Amino acid sequence: MTPRAPLSPPRGSIQASRLQFSQQLSLDKFLRLPPVFRTTEKLDSLLCVAYSGAVNHRGPRAMVTALLLLSVTAGLSQEKPDNFAWEKARGTIVDPMVCLDDPAQSYALYLPSAYSPDRRWPVIYAFDAGGRGRTAVEVYQSAAEKYGYIVAASNNSKNGPASIQTEASQAVWLDTHRRFSIDKNRVYTTGFSGGARAATSFALYCYTCAVAGVIAQGAGYPVMDRKTPPINDHFAYYVAIGDVDFNFPEIMTLRRKKDEQGMSFKIKVYPGQHQWAPPAIAEDAIEWMEIKAMQSGVEKVNAVFVRRIFERTQAEAAQAERVGDALGQYYALRSLVRDFNGLEDITQFEAMLAALKVSRTWKDANRDEQREIALQASLTATASLELGRLGSVEAANQPMLAQHIASMMKNLQYGEKSNGSDRAVSSRAFAQLWMEGIEAGQDQFRQRRFTEAISYFALMAEVAPDQPGPLVLLAEANVRLGNKKEALKNLKEAVKRGLKYTKTLTEDPELRPLASDPTFQQIVQGTN
């Protein structure tokens, strides 16, 4: 769905004079103020500045500011009654959990069945690209129950300006730390797509949150300022990526870079597209985090558990060798050597790893991987440039340009359906361009250029006739233009394409002008 404008922070006692003062007050100056001025009211003003401005979603500066503020605000929020019955909530998903300090913010929560406040528990903060907190919790629920993790997934964090994500992470962090008993040494973040970048940013820039590990799904690091790289980039990093995910080249490049830097990481490739990984992959991620916690001494070593994961990793290395997957074999051996050092005897695997790294097989595998990365870039280069122009060319030239883009994307679909060795690359390339088109349309929508947004959404609906999403986005843009009849037509087609769940339409604020229309009500009934 289309990202919305950032929610306004709680107004309460924020006055214009305080806001003006806070705009001139840096964090270090704030920390040097006399205690009488360091009130919750002052913090509210600072947070308002941090979260309310227009922010380039590709830059981390707003997130740095907000997360630094988060570091000093934990525990300073106003006291409000909390009547949450945690005993009854254990073992079930609670959604929504409304934040005590900010009722506009909420999250989906999972407390393991054994939860009790008499000891501290590891926690996973989750961020979905579309603000679907429950979806994120469901991915981790089984593993969280098995290994005793709290999971809290924001319903507000979504793709768009960084202010949306930082405000949401701040709200969930404060609320969970007030309500639950959390192990400060076992804090993890996770997210999908843009949510993966938000989860990584949280770990990079919240300096006193001490995030132990990140589980990124479908994407990796945010775009960062090379002049001032974060100093907090030492957490365990697990990435789950589908083999035809359009971000696959990014993750393979990241894998190589982290290996060269000697960082603590694991990349899990599974059959799939750009999506949340299945629960089995989430369990693998949590098990890896458990191993890293035991290795670091934060968690007591469970010898039986360690042996089971160690033997499973050995089996992965052996299987990769049997099928001629040199990269898979290398990274499995690397895991045996790096992740189990101090926990198991790794001598033989050190020798195997060293031998593989100087072999011709290893060099050829790296060359082939780089060729695929370059091929995807080549396949998408021209269409990507033309997508960038589509919203700015004269209206008379748009149909011809759109037709050319559609032709290039359909050629990629043909390559995807072929039996060629590069069909996976064609699939990734098509998905990359499709997502670029959707995001370009959403950018136009946020700029209130609704006619231009329609040109993008209509094109993406044409090239992916099985996808209902672009039709919903088309309906939203047509509502903004006053074309309610056309918007209803878009929604009918979305239902034909498989759109399900009433909430998708009834809770979409952009579609509220249609709520009383009998045709809309019939469409909603068809999504049940």
C-alpha cells in the first residue's frame, strides 16, 4: 500500500516557544542542561523536531538524531497506568498493543508461554515494509516460543520517509521496556525489505541500545554517508534472501564485503522471491543468534544444542560440495570455523576452508557470481533510466515511452520462463524494475502529482496482470483526482486479480471517500 505521511507526535504540552527553543538545541547541549530543564516535556519537543520534518528516506541523518534521542529517553517517559494482563497474553499474538505514551503508535506482540517478569528475556523488534506487525510476528512466532523470545513488531513503521520508521521504533522500544522484563544484552532487530534497512539502521545508530544482532530479510544496509560511517557496525548480521529476490546482487556483494572484513555474519539463500522468509528460516536465524550468544559468553553454553547445529552445518557444507556449489560450501565452512570457535573442535575445517579459498573452483564460482550481478545491472539499466523519466515527460510522449518500458519488461518475462541458465537473473531484473515503477509512482503520489502517479501504476498493472496491488494504488490516485467511478473500476479489477481481506480496503484512509458507495460495499464483500 502507499506509504502515508508521518504521524504527528503527541502534542500535549508542546508549545511553540518550547519547540522553537528545541530546534536550536543540539543533543550534547541538552545533556548539559540543568536537571530542571531536562523534563519529559522538553524531550517531547526534541522528539517532535526529530520526527516531524521532511526527510529524504535514503539518508540516515534523521534516524541518527532520533535514535540518539531514544538512547537518552528510555525510562524518562511519563508514568501512565499499565493494566496489561501479561499472564493471559502468553503464547498468543496480541494485536494491537497500543503504546502508553502515544496511542497513535501500536505493535503486534508475542510473549512466549513461559514468560515471567522474574527474569529477563531476549527481544526481537520487527519492522515490516508495509506496517504489517502481525505478519512479522507470525514469521517468528514458532521459533520465539521454542527459544523464549519476546517479539514486538510495529504497525506504524513502513517504507517512506525515515521519520515514520524512527518514530515507530522509539515508541515500541519505550513501551516494551516499560511493560516487560528485557535482557539488555539480548536485543535483536529484524525486518523485511525497507523494514530490513530500518532494522539495520536501528542497530547502527542507537548507540546505547546495544543491539546484539540483526536479522535482515530481502534487503541489507541503508544508504549511508561514506564520510561519517557508523561506529556501531559490530553486531551479528543474518540475512535471509530468496534466490530470485531482486535484491539478490546487493546481498551477494554484501556477503563478499563482510567476509573480507572478517565480520560476524550469515547469509541464508532459500527458494523464493522478495518476501518474508518462511518460519523455518526465521528459526535458523534465531538458532544462529543463540550460537553467537553462547560463543560470546552472554548465554550459558548448551552443549547438546551446539553439537546439533554444528553437525547440521557440517551437513550443509558436505551437500554443497556434492552438488558443486563452491560458494555454498565455502560459507558453510566459514560458519564452522568462525561461529563455533571456542565451542567445538574446528581444526579440520580450518584446513578445508583455507584449501578451498585458493582453489580454482572457488575463483570460478566468484567470477560466475560477479557475472550474474553485472548481467542484472545490464538488463535493467535502460529501462530504469526510462522509468525515471516517465513522470516528467510531456503527456503526449508518455504513451510511447510507457510502451517501450513495457516491451523491455515483457522481454525479461520471456527470459524468466525460458530454460536458459540466466532465467533467475531475468526474474530478478523484472522484479527490480517493477518495484522501481511502484516506488516511483508512490513518490509522485507523495508529491501530490496524482496524474503522474497513475502513469506508473497503470504501467505496472499492465506488465504484471496477476498482481492486484497496482490496481489499489491506481484507485487511491483516482480518488485524489475525484475520479470515483474509475477508482471503483480499479478495485473491481483488483478483486478479480485475487485481492483478499476486507481490511485492505476498509482501513485504507485514501479510500474513505468511497466508503458509503454501494458499489464499494459490494467490492468489500467480495474480498471476504
